[in-house]
Amino acid sequence: LTDSIANYLFGDILKEFSAVHPDTEIFLKILNGKDYCQMLCDGEIDAAIVLDTKVSHKSVRVLHKRKETVILAASSTHEALKNPYLIPHDFETFGLLLPLPDCAYRKIFEQTLLDEGVRFKTALETDSVSVIKESSLCGIGIGLLPEFAVRKELIYHMLEKINYTLELPVFTQLLIHPDKYISLVLNDFLETARHHLA
């Protein structure tokens, strides 16, 4: 699992699966920055649930894919919310809270700013979506976040979306090796994951 999936989507999958298979041991690995395709090919992991650009690896089968929305969000008292709409050069002034450079959606977002000649200001870089969210809530900067990670905070207006157009082609994807033997238990897990990601 990538960090955001582990923290914000996996709990419901695990709850339903464990209710049916209470005696099954699950070993969870966080895969940020790791070559999960190679790990699947090597049999190091049985399945992967990742937030990434479209996976098209010849030795990996995508069982399910869901488009995700990535947003810029800030505390409801943040100065940036006084602007009706931000432009790329505003990120030279307002500090950004960003995932690490190997994060797929950070790479795309960063490139769009570089294409505009923007030398953006980084307030924080971390591999933890939770830290980005909490730092956004504290008003430290503008967080680049998957929308599913801050749904509650947006509903209760603890965080607000920044009015800035983001078109980032990232997906939550359920992956296995095509030659992987799928036991009844693993099949139940995959079906449970597919159901929750639908």
C-alpha cells in the first residue's frame, strides 16, 4: 500500500475482510518510493493497492482502477483564501506542503509550475499525507493532497479547497502478478478491495 491508501482507504477494506476471515494474518507494507511492480513479480507481496499514474507494466495485472482527485487545500484562515483564484506565480509567495519528489502527483504538479517559469516556495516536504494534512490545518502552508484524505475536514470547513485548476491523472489501483496463484482467501481479499474502491 502507498501511505495515503494505508491511512485513509485500507481500514474499511480490512474491517470487512477480517469479519469474514478473523484468523487470517495480514502483513502490511508501505510501498512509498519502492518498486511495487518488481515486488509483485518477485512474489515478495501478494497484491498492491497504490495511488499512482496509470500502471502499464507487462508483468502486472490491474484488477481495478479508480480516478482520484488531488487538490490544494489550506486552513480556513489561510491568507491564500482571500484570493478568488490563484495563478502559478502565487506559489512563489504561499508555501507549499508537498509529498516527496518521487510522488507521482507531486511530479506532475511541479512540472506544471516549472513550465510556467515558477520557482515555487516549499514550506514542507514529507512522505506522510497525514503530516501534510495536519500542517495544512495548522496554517503552515497549502497542502497538495488526495481529496479522499481530507473529505471530513472539507465537509466541516476545517480545510478549504484552493481555487486552482489541477488536472492530475492519478488513480487508486489494485494490482497483482498475472501468474499469481489466487487462493480462496486472497480472492476474498481482492473482491473486498474491489468493492470498496468501486
